[in-house]
Amino acid sequence: MARQRLKSNLPTKICPVCGFSFTWRKKWAKCWDDVKYCSERCRRHRSSNQQP
């Protein structure tokens, strides 16, 4: 059985909409480079909060 990663060693990103720091999730394993938003709510509100 593979060793588990410590939660403190997981990669993190910062959501451009709310500024929240979020960590890697197993469901994002194949698309982590494409993940930009911490939640569906932030993804839906992305255009209203983006700066020019």
C-alpha cells in the first residue's frame, strides 16, 4: 500500500475571485493544472470580480 501524503505537504493555490487558499483534492488529480477556482460559486462569479 502506498504511503499517504501529509495534509501539510499538499500543493495549494489561491482563488483569484475570493483570495481563499485551497489545497489539492484527489478528484483534481488529473486536472490540477487547470483548476483555478476554489468552488463552483467562485467559478460562476469569475467575470464580475476580475480586474481589467
